[in-house]
Amino acid sequence: ILFPTALKVISENEWREIREQCDELGYCCFTPEHAKEVAEPVGKPASEPPPVEKGKILFETGELSTEELETVLNTLPVDITFVDKEDGVRYFSQSKERIFPRTKAVIGRKVQQCHPQKSLHVVEQILNDFKKNKGDVAEFWINLKGRLIYIRYFAVRDQKKEYLGCLEVTQDITDIKKIEGEKRLL
């Protein structure tokens, strides 16, 4: 009943999208011959995306309002700071328990002005390596007020691998390190 009905109501473009998404996820127990064939060139949309409403941000995997996006970023259990390719601070999240306090005054400043002098050479090295494509991740961890803080820097690159900036992600992992065994949904 389901399949004959689907044949009547799902368009050819929608079937193509379904096939591409199934091929992307994989198959259980076997891989059909069509999935082994070369599909249409990557990046060519099977159908035109719907127009984006004002105040919405369209991603490849969905859309969010600016309010939803900001709330999602502030809900993550990490602090996020984005620095552009010119080393300017462009954004930071405002999570409930921010580890390193920030004020809006840092927006637009050079990131070098936001770090202690004693760590400045390390910040410079990370950014220079990212700009020269000599790596994509730098990781550190420190003890701060009895908590273990994990600090990661990620090179942000476009699809052509051009450097767009650096994402700093800071997380208190003290409680995560205490986890043992497993806790399952089922």
C-alpha cells in the first residue's frame, strides 16, 4: 500500500533526493547496484531550495531563525569564540557558565589583545599555522579553580580549503572525566 501510494505522490526530483540520501547513509546487509554507480555531480541540487524567509538562515541541512541559532549556540555546553582571517574577534557565545568571561567590547578587537602576554606567542603560532595550512586543530588543557578545562582551536575553512578564521571551543570536562560504564536510552 505504502510504496504504490508513494509512487503517485512523490515527484521525480524528490525520488532522486531520497536515493542520494539513502546512498549517503548506507544500506543494511547489502549495497544495491545503483548505489555503486556514480551519481550526479556533488553539489548539484536535485531541486531548487525553497525561498528563505526573512530572519531565517538556510543551511544545507535545514534552516533556523536567528533567534533559534543564537539560542542553540548559547545552549551548547561549551564556550565558542570565532576569530576571522584578519585575527578580529567576530563572535562569542554566551553560555550559562562561561569559563573565560567576555564582554561585547572584544568584538572587533584583534584576538592578540584578548590573551595574556605570556601566552601570546602560542596564539600567534596557532593562527600562523592555520593560515599556512600547517594544521587544523590545536588542543590544550588546564586546571582552573579545581576544574579541568579543555581548550581547542579549529581552523575554519571553506569548501576550497581557504582559511576563514579560527574557532576557539572551551569546555569544562571535569565531570565528563568521571564517567564510567554506560547509561543508555533503552
